[in-house]
Amino acid sequence: MKNLSPLFVASLALFLLVAEPALAQSIDLSPIQSLLQGIVDALTGPLRVVIATLAVLGVFLSWFFNIIGRVAQINCNSERALPETEFRRYVQSLGGPVRSSG
């Protein structure tokens, strides 16, 4: 067996004496875990139905008042000056209109 240096033996002994659990293992996280579990339980319970109902009502009302259609119409029908590009010349040569996308 090789001769071990005294520095190695001393550092090994110090390591074995000082070794203790990590700080994260000794912290009690149960209050945070119970808070998060309460949020998960609320979102998977009756609150989920309320949120889904409000989302469906919001989409229906925006459709009913033509908010979604108006935004799409504004984006599709805007006639802006487009730079002369090869793609624009190609589309015009086919006889199609060239419109801005947004």
C-alpha cells in the first residue's frame, strides 16, 4: 500500500467530521407546499368551471359585438404602399391584387 500524505489524511478526516446534510434538506417547506397544493386544488375543482365559463362568455361576446371580425377586417383590408419586390411584380403579372398583411 502506498504511503498516504499527511495532508490527504488530514483533509479526509476533516471532510468526514464536517460532513452534514445539505441546507436544502433541513429547511421545512411544508407551508409553501400546502399553499401551492391549495391553489392546485382550487384550479382543478369548481373554480376551473367558473374560469372556463368566463372564457367562453368572453369569446362569445367579442364575436357577438364583432370585435374579432373587425380586427381581422382592419388587418386584411389595409391598403398600404408596399415596396416594389419581385414577389409583388410576380403576383401583379398573374393579375392578382397585392395587399399588405398587417
